[in-house]
Amino acid sequence: MKFDLHTHHFRCGHADGNIRDYIDAGIEAGLQAIGISDHTPYFGSEEEQAFPRIAMAKSDLRNYVEEVLSLKQEYAGKIDVLLGIESDYFPIHAELYRDTLGQYPFDYIIGSVHHTEDVSIFNKTRWKGLSDARKVEVKKSYYSLIRESAQSGMFQILGHIDAMKGNYPSFSDIIADEAIDETLQVIAESNVAIEINTSGKTKLSGGWYPSDAILERAQHYGVKVTFGSDAHKPQRVGDELEEVRTRLLEIGFTEWVYFKQKQMQIVPL
Ligand SMILES: [Zn+2]
Ligand SMILES: [Zn+2]
């Protein structure tokens, strides 16, 4: 079974192509299922479209859902088009997100921590001048948010769980093993999956999210895994899917999962 659950398109303002381009690319890549998962609007903001280069307007969510559902019908029999979304996780707005997203028939919701201590995880300057102790604290607070997102019950998948390394590769060298282990245990208990997200290659860190070291521990704790390219252009759909499958088998995983109507579908690797 080949699938890719993490794709974006023009609506977020920083991806190329329309939804149909990603579906066609999925067929081209030999996928049986493709998940469309653009970024959620900033529901917590007063503004209609707080950051036009980051996420769609609030009023566009309905169009997004309708377009995916209509393409799902159109492509039935050729490829299974899944309705997903990549949701930010802001604890202060969690109930608003839960209620708003609850109004639509998502196959799954990817919960992604994109902000820690109110600063973007990709902001390179956030690390400038921090003491080693402070860096550990930031890393711990990132993982505590991820734990909270797992326990919120809002998500089927957690997005890119070490993406903080994306623009700051030495993030991986900050020692916070206990926080990561605790997080992986919570994820396993919460029965949410983590994605192996191959978009790290487009950032300074290179590689995948999460690192092999984290994946080995995830396997030990019985965490479920899924795949997402996090494509922001159609050509990246399914990118390194087979390499990920091979690596997961090497690490000791035997199955991976995808979601339909929020039900976990477990398939052999
Ligand atoms: Zn994006
Ligand atoms: Zn993301």
C-alpha cells in the first residue's frame, strides 16, 4: 500500500499548484491513497486571513472541504482521495479549533506544533544568545506541547515531531532524552500516529522528521507511524516513500497506518 497523507496547495499562500495537481502527481507516483492536508486558517485571530503567506482565509475552509470532497468522488476507483488538514496546535485556542474542525467530515487531522513560547519553531533567530540551559528548556517546552497535542484527542496524526531542527540543525544535539521518551510514551498511549515527514530535505537540517534516533525509540514504545511528504509542490508527492518504508523495516516496524473517517487503517509495510 502506497499513500502520502501530507500535502499542501496554493491556498496557504506558500505552495504551488491546485489540489488536482497533487492528486494527479499521486497517481503518477503509484499511490493508492492521497491525503490533502492544507494548513488550517488562524481561527484564533480577529482577522479573516491573518497571514496570507502561511494559511488560507477562514472563509476559504468551506471551499477547501467542498473541493476535496468533489475530487474524492471524481477520482473514486483511480485513487482514494482523503480529506485531511494540518492543524496548528495553540493550547489557548484548542477548543475553538476542536469545535470548528468538528463541523467537517475529515478523514484525519494532523496536529502540528509550529509555535513554542509564541515564536515560530522555524525562526532561526530564536536561538541567538541562548545559554545551554535555556536551550534545553525550549526543547522541553516544545515536547511538552507535543505531549499536550497528543492528549487533546483532536488529532489522528502528529506532524513532524522534531521539525524544530529544520532551520537549526543543532537542535538534535540539545540533550532532552527524557522529554522525548516521555512524549513518545504519551503518543503511544494516546493511540495517535506520528508521520515520517520527508520535507526536512528542503530545510537546513536535511533528512526526515523525525530522526532515526527518535524513530528507534518510537518503535520501542509501540508508536504507530504513517507517511507524509509535506509536499508544497506537486513533484514532491510520495517523495522518498520507498526509502522510508525500507528504513522503517530496518528499525523493526512491521506496519504503518492511514486514516479513513478518523478510523485507523493498519497495513503491512
Ligand atoms: Zn506549509
Ligand atoms: Zn507543518
